[in-house]
Amino acid sequence: MKRRKLILALTLTASIAAIAASGCSNPESSTSETSTPTEDSDAKTLVMATSADYPPYEFYETAKGEGKPIGFDIDIATYITKELGYELEVKDMDFNGIIPALQSERADFAMSGMTPTEERKQSVDFSSIYYDAKNTIVTIEGSAYKSYKELAGKKVGVQLGTTQAEEAKTKAEEVGGITIEPRNKISDLIQEVKAGRIDAAIIEDTVAKGYIKTNPDLVFTEIEESGELSGSAIAFPKDSELVDKFEAVLQEMKENGELEKLVQKWFEDYYEK
Ligand code: ARG
């Protein structure tokens, strides 16, 4: 009896000592709130999420993804953040990961040729549209398809999580016999069309042009029945205080000709080089 009590007492003392020694290093109690990009003490940098597989909006000049992404969106973002007194950090990720990154505030805003759809508006806020585009069918030279109907029986690639993926899915159901092949990156779609593993890819006109510039064995045709507007807007976490600030500078750029200059630079001059 006596011995057992002693052992118990010793164990108890030992545990108390252990608790005391661990003190404030208890991970549960010491974790303060995880800081988000906007709450950092160094709040001067804004993180922009993008999927840099989308020339001329955002892309790497070298094929292997070295260096920093450049393009139309990057220039607009640089202009706006500079005007507002912030540094810009660009975070490249899969397109499908952009909205989750905004929702978890791992990014302050996103520019990625993103269309402000009703569905997305449930999860994020958008600026006004800063550029319009149309969808096209990209194929290997010699087999130009002009409509979804002509794609019956074919394998059709789309980028995961995009409006193109949505449109293709709906049209495939209407037409029947189209196999949708979703991929994370536009560059993967391009490779697979070239290799003949998929027959076509649905990609917007300006971006298709960018890829065809470096892949002359490909062609694109505008889709006749592709109706919906596929303009691009800047996305933000819901209720972000940046929405109005960015919108004000964007309006300024529309009025003072800055936006037009960048359109000229990336959608015209870039293709002529
Ligand atoms: N405009 C389309 C959308 O919003 C495609 C955008 C894809 N962007 C990219 N950087 N890959 O769904």
C-alpha cells in the first residue's frame, strides 16, 4: 500500500514537472491566428493568384516555365498595385486552385483571364470586365472543326474548372458522342493535340493565337454556336476591401488609355513580333 502511494506521488510530481517544463511551448495554446497575406505586418505586398499557361494574359517566355510570368494580366496588376502603393507577388498555380486560394486568403486577388460567371460570384467578388474573348476549337492542321456537332465521336480537351469545360460539357450532352478530356494546364492540352491523343481542345481565341504562334502545326477556328460572353475580370476574396480600390484604378486605366496601350502591346504587337 505504502509503496504504491509513493510511486503514485512520484509519477504525479514527474508529470507536473513535465507540464511546467513544456510551459508555453504547448502548440495548441501558443498558436495565434494564422496570418493571411493582407494581415501581414509587412502589408505592402499583394499576392496575385494566376495560372500562367495563358498567353498573352500570363505565361512564361521560355517553354520550361523558367523565370517570372509575363503578360497582359501581369502588366495590369503591376500598374494597379503600383498606383495603390503595393508591391506585387505573383503565385502560379493550376486554374482550378485559384478560387480556393482566394477563399482561404492565400491570395489577395486573382487575374487569370477569369470570366465572372454567376456560379463563381457565389464564392468570390469581381471587378468589371477588362477584356472580351471568344472560344475556339484548336486542332492539328488539316482537320479544322467549326462546331461542336463536327466533334461528335471525338476526344475534346478542356482546362479543368474553366468556362470552356462547362460549355463543352453542356454541348457534349446536346450533341452526344463527344468525350471530354479535362486537364490542369492548357500546355498539356496543346501537347496532347499535337501528339494526336486528343482530337481538339476548346481554348479562347486570344490564347489559341498565342499557342499557334509557337506551334505552327496547329490551327484554330471560332466556334459558331459558342454564345456566351467570356470576358475577363479581376477576382477577390468575398467582401475584400481591395475591390473598390482596384476598380477605381481600372476605370482610370480605361479612361486614360493605359488599358488600350496594354491591349495593343499584348494582343497586337506581341503577335507581330
Ligand atoms: N475564361 C475562362 C474561365 O474563366 C478560362 C480562363 C483560364 N485561365 C488560365 N489562366 N488558364 O474559366
